[in-house]
Amino acid sequence: QGVSSAAQMCIRDRLNTENVLTRNSDLLVARYAHKMIEISGQIIYALGGIVGSFYGTKYSNHCEKYDRAFDRWVESAPLYESKGYMNACSFIDRYIYVFGGFIDDALTVSSPIVEFLDTMIERDGWKLVKFEDTNKKWIPFSQGCAVQLNRNLLLLFGGRTTRTQCSADTFIYEIKDSVIKLLDCKLTQPTAFYQRSAVFYNDDLYAFDANENDLHIFNPSQVKWNVIKRAEWDVNDPK
């Protein structure tokens, strides 16, 4: 994808098995600043984003999904709201939750709503979540990260509250009670995680930020963040 225009090309990474990249079926709608979410290792959703050139910003609520088995994109239920740079994650391999996302051309206003989709019954569409901000600290953000912690909790962290202002806040969203709560633990520095994914390894959560490529590590049992600075790690070091 380019900076000056939206891209429609879909590339499959097969480096782990065959050391090649192959071009798959193109997206139905060219876009960037969208979010990709995988469900059950088989279906990949492309959510919202920007359609058109960077200087003619047009946020979209269009969604589509890709079936690995058939190499095919098909239309999916549109988001409740048009937006880009949103934070999103899957939950129990069935639901998709979307938080924030910029809704203005200047990248200064993040959407205050939370919406979700039940992928088993897409015909019902995306639904708004009525949530409680227990400690009145919730600030909508974009270009952050969202990830499932367990069968009731989502972890939300980092991102931008405006185009130039990054956040170090960490929130949890309790699915059962629909509560968002600010945790008493911050990232070691404010940063964004645009187009980055968080992964679990040995019970800890790892995520590279989009600002400095520092590696942030969250320990759920200690509710604590650590960081390994880019200058401290070497991708060629087998340790």
C-alpha cells in the first residue's frame, strides 16, 4: 500500500514454508488505514479505512472478508460508523470489537463509540456497545492496540488521542459487565501501535510500537509493562 493512494492488492506471506510471496485475489475496495482481523485462522476481515488519495481523505464503513480456502473476497456487514486507524480485535474467535478510530481529516478526533460484530450472524450487522466508564478516565484513541486477555477481558493500550499526541494508558474492557476501566499501569512511554499486532508468548504479551520499534512486554499476572529498546535487541541474535 502507498501513502499517496489506497491499495487493493492482497499478498500472501508463505515465507515460513516456501520462501515466496504470492499474489492473491484483490480486495473489492482499495483502501488504507483499515484494520485486518482474522477469525478461526480461515476468514480475514478488512474493516473501514480510507478510500481514495491521502489528500482526498474519505473514511469508509465498508467491510469485506477473505476466505483462505477459496481465495475470494466477499462483502461483509458495514461498520456502524465510517472511520480509519481504529483499534480492533477478535474475541473467542467469533466476535470483532472496534474501539476508537479517527473520524476527521485532520486526525484529531477519535470516535467515542465501541461497536461489535457477531461473525456467526452477520445479517444482524454491527451493534453499538453501551459501556460504563467506571473511573471516568476513558479517552477515545486511534492507532493503538486491542487484544483478548481471557474469556472476559480485552486489553487496550497506547495509540494517539490526536495526530501528535500519543498515549501510555492501559485499559481493560470487561465483556460480561460492559465496563471500561483504566489500569494503574502505563506503558513505559507514550507510543502508537499503528499496523502492529500483539502476540502472547510464555504467558506474556509482546508488541512492537510504530514509533521507535521498541518491544513492549506486558505481564498479566503482575499487571506491569516492561520495554526492550530497539538499540538493545538484535534480530540476528538467536537468543
